[in-house]
Amino acid sequence: ELNVMITNSETNDGLPTSLSESNYIEITYQSTQIIKLQAREGNTEGRGCVHGGSHPRVSLPASPKHFSTIKISWTDFKQDEQPNGKTLNIHNICKLNFVNYNPVSGSVLKIKAVVF
């Protein structure tokens, strides 16, 4: 798992941040396997980002031979990737988790850029 904070933080939990002026995330990456990108939300009060809670997510396809750039709308992030899953609250995002749910020996994930 690789964590990317939305706002600088002294902890691994991040600080709740609003991305209301952004419609999408653009990622340039290389990966030997499918990666789940989870957008971790803060608590309901909007003041903290304790472990747990909602993790709406999308899948990044494998791109083993070269770097790929993908643009993903925030509205594509759904709880458990279900079509009717809870959508991401872009006013309360703490961090992004890049997760390989089924790693194998030698798996590689390289992140070149993350842009909001």
C-alpha cells in the first residue's frame, strides 16, 4: 500500500481537505498488476481522518511495459466499486491509497505524477 496525502500532515492519517474546485484526478503510473485507488474520507465532522470509514475506489489497469496517464472523474469513485455504491465526498478527502489486493513476488508500482 502506498499512501499519498492530499494536504501535508505529520501523521499517516492526513488532514481532511476539500477538492471542490477539482473535477478529476490525473495519474501517471506504471504497474505490473491492477491497482485499487482508494480515496480515504475524513470523519463525518470533517475534522479528522482516523483509520476506518469510507474508502470509495476505482481500479487502475495494469501497465507493465510503460508509464500510462489516466484521468479519473471524482464521480467514478464508488464504495467497493459498486455501481450504486456510496460516492466520494470531495469536500472531505484525507489521502489516496494505492493498493494491490493480490500481490505476487516481483510486483512493481511506480508513480510519476498525481494531479488534481
